[in-house]
Amino acid sequence: MTAVLKAGLIGLGSMGRHHARVLASLDGVTLVGVVDPMGDKNGWAQGAPVLSTVEELLALGIDYAVVACPTGLHEEVGLQLADAGVCALIEKPLADTVEGARRLVDAFESRALVAGVGHIERCNPALLSLRSRLEAGELGDVYQVVTRRQGPFPHRIADVGVVKDLATHDIDLTGWVTGQTYTSIAAHTVSKSGRPHEDMVSAVGKLSDGTIVNHLVNWLSPLKERFTSVTGERGCFIADTLTADLTFHSNAAVTTEWEALRAFRGVSEGDMIRYAIPKREPLLVEHELFRDAVLGEPADICTLRQGLRTVEVAASVLESAASGVTVRLDTDSAAG
């Protein structure tokens, strides 16, 4: 790769430091500056100049920027970049409100700028393999998607609750692997940690093809779990995105002579396959895809419109939890 893009980074927190590490070694890219008003006490900037403002970064003539500051600042920073004609990879969620996310979509689209959302699970090897297998029809009709995302409280998060921080992973990956959109959602939340935001959510939804979904997400468990299962007419895929493992549990193809089982009209246990798949770092894959998109090459990035849809579903989760009713989602806004 001969072209060299000048990249900037905004935010040197727990996620920003990993972005800095990848950007500093990314082929075809030079990390020219990092913005963090708190400085770089831990040496995470990889030798790049540490600046105090976005304006200072823009003055360096960057081609694109990675936005890894707190969620509440995504809209403000993103609009600054769009106004300056700079492409942006914005960490998920796209914004802390639906209205803010829409303004970001409009700002970048109206200027024909490349922009994406850092829904990193799209680059997880297990989910990439799962998606390709679903697209190939290996499962047949899909019936249900179940996700569990739980673990100890992350002290890095202060401005949003578990729905916008963690559940947005599951909302996005569910729509992405199935190729469907949410049409309804019903949810319950609780707050047990003493913070103003929710720290546990249980949600049930339906997708545009009739698939039902279940999401269990919390910050209250000593067990860290990242589980996704997709059940269909030929069996069940299970992805562990912590280990990037994908397994397939097939429906039995062998008939049984046991009368009690033969009378049961459902499925029975068949073979289990654990796939051997290449395991590249998802963050590196995400950066390679966005770099290619900025260069005008074909790249399957998470678009701002897709990121907006995830914010809309997350807002509907919170609306349902507050009102106690099922929320219907507008499928027209899911286009794009």
C-alpha cells in the first residue's frame, strides 16, 4: 500500500488507547496527533503529539479521525469534523440521543464524507463466520437469536447506562448477522449500583422476518460472558465472542427406534461441529476496513445510518422499560 493517510484520534481513554496502538502501526496510515485535554499520563499516544482541542488536530490537515471520547461528546466532535470536511470513525454508540445521531448522519451524508461507527463485533471472527454461514443458508430459516452480555461493572463508563454502552453491541450484531431490522421491542431494566443509569436489562424483540430475539445484558455479574446463539430449522449456531469460537449443533439426521422419542415431533440432538477459523484482532480489521473505505475501496463498514438504527432501537428499549409497553419501530427509517 503506497497511499499514506493522515489520521487523528480524539480520546485516550480505555478504548482510545487501543485505537492509538492500532493506528500507530496501520499500513498506509500515519497517526499525526491525539486530542485529550487530560494529556497522556500513561504514554498511550504512541509518540504522536498530544493536543488539547479538536481545532489543533484539524490544523494538522488530517484525512480522517477516530472519535473515542465519551458518548455525550460524539455529536459535538463529529459535527466539528464534518464541518471541516474530515472523514470519521465514531465509536459506538453513534450518539447519546436519536436526534444527535440523525444530525451526524445528515452532516456527513450532505458532504459526501466517509463515516462509520465502531461496532467492533462486526469484525469478530466468530460472528463474521456466523454471518457468512447464515447468508449461505446453512441454517435454513432462522427462528431465534439469543444474546447474553454480562460482566463486572466497567468504571470507565459514567455518562450512559448498560443499554447504550453494552446492549448496542447486541442490537447491532443481531441485525447485521441476520440482515433484518427490529420491528418491536419490550424490555425491563433495573439499577442496583447506585448510579443514575440502568445497569441491567432484559429485552425481547421481533425482527422484520418474524425472527424473535432475546437480549440479557448487565454490569452486575462476576461472570464475564459474551454469548450469541442463532437457532433455525437445521440446528443452532453458538458464537463466543470472547474466545472467537463458533460451534454448530445440528438437528439429528438419524431416525430413532425408541418409541417415546419417536413420538416427539420436535428436534433431537445431532452432531456438534467446532469450526477452525482464522482469528485476527477485530480492532485491526475494523481499522483496515475504514482505511480502505476512506481510500475509496470497497469495504464493509458500519455506516452512520446503521449506527442510527441501533441508537433508535436502544432508545426504544429504554422507552419500553419506562412505560411498561411493547414499542413498535418504524421500518422505513431502517433503510440504508
